[in-house]
Amino acid sequence: MTAASISPDQKQAGFSGFGCSVAIVGTGSYAPEKILTNADLEKIVDTTDEWIVTRSGIRERHIAREDEATSDMATVAAQRALEQAKVAPEDVDLIIVATITPDMVFPSTACFVQNRLGARNATCFDLEAACAGFLFAVNTASQFIKTGAIRTALVIGAEKLSGVVDWQDRTTCVLFGDGAGAVVLQACEAPRGILSVVTGSDGSLTELLKLPGGGSRYPVSPQTIEQRLHYMKMVGKDVFKHAVRAMSEAGRKAIEQSGLSIDQIACIVPHQANMRIVEAIRDRMAVEPERFFVNLDRYGNMSAASIPVALDEAVRTGRIKRDDPILLVAFGGGFTWGAMVIRW
Ligand code: ACO
């Protein structure tokens, strides 16, 4: 990666390389055409629309075609974000894809996306922090911009979770969906841009949410397949408790570090896992429902894609406007969590 030269626009914006502010200058998203409703799920596992809606708030989710991989969804989301940002693919210096469902173990999904976009000048890699992956990736990319190492980054959260959920396990398969969201990051003039970031992990709780098979611990074998280790496993009740605590604490800390008060936050975009988790965070943070952006009823939990898809919808529908202070907050397997305050 070479040191970025400074564009005339960035000179005008006061861009001075090291320590500059970093903004999201474009968003895009993609959801597969096929919609799987709760009524459809009633035909697959022993469940009801009523159970799913009361326990999770989810009504439907998008499911990728069999021949549609994570990078296919990621590429469309990225093209839409680049178009909104008015950035050409060859001007992208860095592509990070946050995913737990890469196309292959290697090469990285980011390399597949690079090729499809024609972003030949980009350095590409994947980042895995489960449902918090998108926030971790934005934080990582913004460090490259802040140090002046690069000028433009493309960060994508993309997942084909339908390929890793156990369609015989009603406790998990009703919760997840497929999709992709992308953002373009560039330097900007303060006080806009990312104001604060809080991240954390707790590796003592890896057992509560995992996909054990197919890695070096349990390489794929007839036995791992028979034991269904290639599917996601979750201890739902415990995940719920930790998710609520970690997200409300991270959110509160990020707001405090941004120098703003909670009343000044115009919109909160939480990880879209479960409506009851969102409600519990709302109660803990004492924020009225209208300030939370929620679309999980139409998408389910898309892990690393959840926040960027919601963010794109919030921006394109005018729910988030220029200069609005917003909070993004996520939690996922690992455990991993993070929160970020951005002045849009
Ligand atoms: N349909 C009907 N019944 C079901 C279903 C289903 N799909 N799933 C479970 N049940 C049954 C259980 O078998 C159980 O029956 P029993 O009492 O006869 O044993 C009963 O419903 C209650 O099950 P619980 O697991 O106690 O249900 P709970 O109220 O805890 O809700 C849920 C389960 C929705 C998974 C909840 O624990 C949760 O939301 N956890 C958070 C998980 C999450 O969002 N993870 C996402 C990944 S991490 C992240 O993104 C934050």
C-alpha cells in the first residue's frame, strides 16, 4: 500500500493526512430476491408466526439463491455505495469484507469483490468479528485513512447465513437472513465524521455462539457432518443477556467519548438481531423508540450485514441527514462488541 496523495477536494476540506476526521461518504445495500416468511417456515420446522414474532420481532428474511455467494451480494452493495459516493472502483485503496460466511476459506471474499468491481488498486482482506464485524472493519479502515496511508476505503458487511443455519433446528433457523451492505470511507473536515469508537471482546464465552466444523479444530469429515458441526450453534438465552449488557454499555461509553449527550443522538442503528434485544437496550439507555432505526422485521439477523443494510436504508429514506449525530452499536459471537458515534 502506498501513501495516498491528497486530492484538491481534500485539501479544500483541510485534510492533512495524520489525525484527520473520517466520514462515510456513500452507502449501498443488497438483499436477495427470495423472501422467506414465517408462514413458509411453519412448513419447514415446528414453529408458528406468532412464536417467531413475539420472541424476535422477525416477520420475513431474504434468502440467497443456491448459486449466489457472499461476494455476489457484496459486489452489488459495493457498486451502489460507490455510485452514491461518486467514487470510481480504481480509486478505492482498501477493501475490507466483514463476514462469517466467506465464499471460500481462501482466497478472501474481498479479493473476489475487488475483481468483480475492477478495483485493481485496492489492497483486500476479510475481517471476522461475527455480528460486530462491520463496526470492527470500519474502525480498522478509518485508521488507514487517519494515518494518511490511504485515501478511500470500501467496507462491506455481507453474509449468506442460510448456508450455515441448521434448517432442522427451530431455535436458530427462524432468526437469520442473507444480504450485504457497504460504505465508502474518506477523510472529511471536522466536526463531521467518526467521533468515537468503543470495541471489546470476551474470548471466555466462545462456547455460546459458534460454528465449530470446517476449521482446524474440527476439519470437515463424515463425522463432523453427521454431528452437524458445520451449522451454527447458539445458547440463545445467554447470548441475549450478554448482548443487551454489552451493547448498552458500549453505546453509553461511545456517546460519552464523543463529547455529546444521549439527547443529541438523532438516530441509533443497533445490530438487528432481535426486537426484544433492541427494546431492552432502549430501556437501559432510556431512549424513546422513535430514535432507534429497526428493519429486522423484514430481514432477520444478517450478522455483519445487519448494520450496513439498516444504515443504507436510514440514509436513503432520509431518516439520517447530513450533520446528524448517530450511534451504531453491535454485538456478536466471540463475544465481540462495538459502538461508534458519527456526525453524518
Ligand atoms: N418455534 C416454536 N417454539 C420454539 C422455537 C420456535 N422457532 N424455538 C424454540 N422454541 C421453544 C423451545 O423449545 C422452548 O420450549 P420448551 O419450553 O418446551 O423447552 C420454548 O420455545 C422457549 O424457548 P427459549 O429458548 O426459552 O425461548 P426464549 O424466550 O429464550 O427465546 C430466542 C429464544 C429468541 C433465541 C432468544 O433467546 C434470543 O433472542 N436470544 C438471542 C439470540 C440472538 O439474537 N442471537 C443472534 C446471534 S448474536 C447476535 O446477533 C446478537
